[in-house]
Amino acid sequence: MCRSAAHFFAIALFGALLSACSRSERGLTQINFLLDWKPQMEQAGFIVADAKGYYREAGLSVTMSEGQGATTTAMLVGSGQYPLGIASGGATVIARSHGAAVVSIALVNQRSPTVIFALASSGIKTPSDLVGRKIGLTKTGVKYDEYRALMRKLGIDRSTITEVDIRKAVAPLLSGTVDAMLGYTEDQPVLVELEGREVTRIPMFRYGVNILSTNVVANESFLAEHPEVCRRFVEATLKGWKRAVESPDEAVLLYTERYPASDERFVRENFRQFVPILFGPAVDSLGLGAQTLEEFRSTEQLLFDLGIIESRVNAAAAFTNAFLPSAPVHVSPPENRGEKLFSG
């Protein structure tokens, strides 16, 4: 890059970050926060933090914008177009492999939500049960990447499985066109269960395939220039997640009030299936938002082995726990308290 171009880029980046984090008339710091996709209950902690006023209490006014996928969000945050966003650990590594200045400052999902699911009546209970059967999947995206990694790790010859390229709709499973599908535990399987059918889930993480999922990412320059803003944002966000898990009925109410077109039955069951993946060994010691070098190294290695990234990425530079609260935010999974997630 020539000197004039570099100078122009630096000015543009500074301007973007300045506009993304500015003081409002009410004295709150404005944050333009880019989601990974359209609003959904998997973002409950952020929505609760906003609705309950936790961001305002932290001196922040947060504007949430729809995203176009985790990797796109990671790239846009890395380019300085947004200071903060929701991406994924995998997307963070991919973006950094392309030179994006993006870093993970809190990991929301401790486990991958990707599952192989089938009707319980099919008898499919393990990945090897797919041999000689048909699985519906979309041959792009992180779910497909994890599926490929799982088959490789278990030594299952994919030619023995009929892979049917389908989209998100679960009709092919219900009609018997396919015997199993690939999806997120809180999404497509729930749609089948709401049709009154019993579902068997085969989580990828149980077999050691765990591409890091939902996280909070920050632009590196923004992080360096506004560390206290980032720290306050993370603290308020984790407070929102703690509240959402401890008061799920309220979380569903706040979500459906904000997005009245949503199906409350689906939102409730979606969140019921989602909550368990918020927890893992790192959360037990470091609290919600915890990240470990081992997890990022594992994700980076898996992405490299699959050819998703062409060059190695320094996993240690892809994340930081420096912006987590000094007092870890702990909340026990409902089942550990001998409770159901919802009161009803």
C-alpha cells in the first residue's frame, strides 16, 4: 500500500470508529453494534441487557443492526465500520486469516450448537447410524464444515451416506425424504418437535468437534482507544445473560414485546434448547464469557485442516479475557439447581 493510500485508510478508519462511538445529548456513549444475523432469541442476553437498562446504567446507548452472517460481521468490525459486534470464534479466526483487525472479547456459546438430528423412530442415535441412510444438509457454512470434520475424525466414509442438498425447511425429514438432517440444536429440531414428533439429537461437541460459536468481537483500534467502553459493554452484556438464564420467562416476554411477530412457542422452546450450550468447563472457573487458548487453538487447527483458512493464525492473539468483569459472572444451569428452565 502506498503512503498516501495508507494515510487515507488511517483517516477513514479513525472517522468510522469516531462516528461509531460518540457522545449523545444525554451523555451516553453511542455504540453501533452489529449482530451476526437478524434478531433471534439466541441473542437474548443482549436484548435483556438493553431492555432492562443495563447498557444505560453503564453509560451506553446501544443501537443493534442486523448482520449478514458471523464472518461478515467479523470482517466489518475488523475493518472499523463497526466497533463491536456478534460473530463467532470460528469467524474471528477466519477474519484474522484475511488480515482483519478483530479480536474476541467474550465467548457466549461455550459449545457448538450444531447437531445431526433425526426422528426418534428412525433408530439413528450415533453418527455411524447414518451409513446407508440419507441426510439433508446445505453444503456451505459452518454446520457443513463441522459435519465434514466429524466424518473425518470418526473415519466414516461419506460415500456410504446419501447427502441430499436441502435448505432450512424440515419438511423433508417429516415426509421421510431424508432420514436425518444437519442443524442447530435450538432451531430446526425445535420446529420438528413443535409438530409433535420426538427428536434425537447428536451434538458435534460430544465427539470433539467444536468450532467456537457466538462471541462478542471488537475492532482492535477501538479496543485500544476505548478500553473502558468495551469493559462496560461486556459487563452489562454478561449481566443481561445472567438475568436471561435466571429469569427465562421474563426474557421471552421482553423478546416477544420487542419483536411481536415472533412465535412465542418457538421462542420459548428455542431458548430452552439454547441455554445448555452457554456452559462449559471454562465458565465454571472464569464465569460467563470465558475463553481459553486451548479452545481457540482447536478451532484454528480444525479450520486449517479443512482448508477453510489457508494460512495459520496466532490463536493467542485472536481473543482476550482482559475485558471480562474482575468478579466472574456465575450462574448455574437450571438443571444443576434441580429446576426446569421455565416455570410452566
